[in-house]
Amino acid sequence: MKDSTLRTTIYTILLSFVLGGASGVLGTAWTSSYLADYAWKLNQLTEPLRFTQERPRNFPSSYKEAVDRLTESSLPTVVDIYQNAPGPMGFIESPTEVGMILTSDGWLAIRVDPSRSHALLGAQVAVEDRVYPIKETVFDSHTNIVFAKIATDGLTVSSFGKGKETKLGEQLFLVHSSKQFEPTSMARHIWPFRRVGSSETSNHLFSLAKEFPAGAVVFNLNGEVIGFVQTDGFVLPMENILPAFRSFLENKQIVRPFFGVQYLDLAH
């Protein structure tokens, strides 16, 4: 009788340990899963706003829809640059440059010839039916882009695409001014073949179906700006431009990491 009672007691204790351990493992797993989900959701809520967010890509179903999207959503983010103030009848000359609105509080990106990098200070920016003088300029010598500031707020901001992911033959739009654009297409990718590349310079450009004036802005069919035309006719993707602007916003100057590597691109 005593042996039976002892065995029952031992079995009860062992069963309690087993059940307790199993419940602990399950509880830990459930809690870890719950906390992981909570941390993920919390990270989404508290994540700092990025300079440009990934947006759902809903490509147009027809050319007309693409043109409508460009004129309604993209062209309002394009501004015209004039050297002189408008007269009683408005501007009498053509715009000297075209720019893109980067932030709602008036930061612009303008592709210029290096010799004119400082000529934009005081120039006039036409934003739809309003005109603002440029108050501040920052020149990025690596890309020949001027980041210019006008004193306003509530501007429509450009949506940015990935120029380096543009496919051969893909339909694009080239914008010469806030009211003038024409269709084009992607002709070829440009890689630094047959020469030594550098980690401090752009290693990927692309060209269009025909040459266009430097400074023009290139959009894809989704209405996203993907680059600026350079003086050599190649297009500099926005991926090469935006990091400099982010650096300026964070550091009050354009800072680039220096890796110091020279290489031959055997993949291309």
C-alpha cells in the first residue's frame, strides 16, 4: 500500500514537472511571438519618415491614362527657372532651367552647367501662377545638381522612381518645362566598361532614344521622376542625386563616404 502511494506521488510529481515545463515552453513561444508582432507594429508606428516612401505601384492601363497622370500629378511638381523678374505681361523670355520640387517647404533640385552653379541665387521660380526668388543654393559638384530654396510651403512634392531599374525599350516622358513634355524611351544602360571605375563616381547611367537638352527631367509611366539629362546626353538616375540631398538635410552640408576603391566591372 505504501509502495503504491509512493509510486502515485512520484508519478504525480513527474507529471506536474512535464506539464509545467510544456506550458512554460508554450507560454514563452506565444509571448515571444506576441512581442515580436508587437515590436514589428510598434516599429512601423515609430519609424522615422523617410525622404521618399515606397508607394504602391499602379501602372496605367493605357497611354492616355499615363499622359493624364503626368499632367495632373507630375507636372505640378515641375518648376520653371527665370533669371529676371516678370514684367506687367509676365515673363518675356523662356525659362533658363527646369527644376523638381523635393520638399513641401520649398527645396528644389535643378540640373545646371557647373559654370552657372551660382547664377541661380536670386533667380525667379515660377510655381504654377506664383513666383518666388531663390533664397539659398547648395551645389553638388558630383552630380551638377543645385539644391535651391524658395520661401513657401504646401508645395506638391515629386514622387521618385528608380532610374537604374528602367528596362530597355520602356516608355518614358521627357519634361522640358512645367508645360512641355514629349514621349521617349529607354535606349540602353551605360556601364563603365573598358575603363577603371571608382567607388566615388557614378557607375550606372542610361541613355534615351534620342539626345535631349541637358537639364530636362525624365519621368516613367507611373508619373515618377527617375533622372536628369546631363550635358553628354546620358541620364543621371535619381538614386545618385537623393543621397546628397539627404546628407545636406541631416548635416547642413553634403557629406559622402569615401571608400577609395578602383575596379574593373567584369559583370557588364
